[in-house]
Amino acid sequence: MKPLNFAILKHFTKVEDACAEDVIEALKGQYGSFKALNKKEVLNAMMTAEANGLIEESKLEMDKSGELKIYYRAHQEGEDAINKYIKD
């Protein structure tokens, strides 16, 4: 099993884009027992990946409760770097 942060990054190589809730939903089957699989920590991992140039913001939406959802996507260079260093 990969470290959670690696799994988060790899998720972006398999989807068009995703928000923190999407990532949590996708990974909860394998990582559901991890304390760090929560919105705050996943969003932090995504923002760190963005700061490191691996993913970028793709869109913003408001959910039904009025909370902002930030979607990210892996651009080609980011996807190439993720796949180079994190194998399936």
C-alpha cells in the first residue's frame, strides 16, 4: 500500500479533476482507517501538490450548504512527474 499522500497524487492521474470530497470518496475503501483521510488533511495535501507544480486548480463551485469546493487537475507535466516517481 502506498503512503496516503502518494495515493492522493496518483488519484489525479486517473481522473479529469477532483475536489477533496471526491478524493476522500475514492480512497476511503483502502485508506478509510487513516486519520489523515479527512477534508482538512486532503485539502492540505492537494494545496501542497499545487505549490510544488504537480496539480493546478481547474474550477471552483459552491456546494448546497454554500461551502466553496476547489477542484484540481494534473496537467501533463505534473502527471508525467507523478507517474515517474510513484509507480502503480
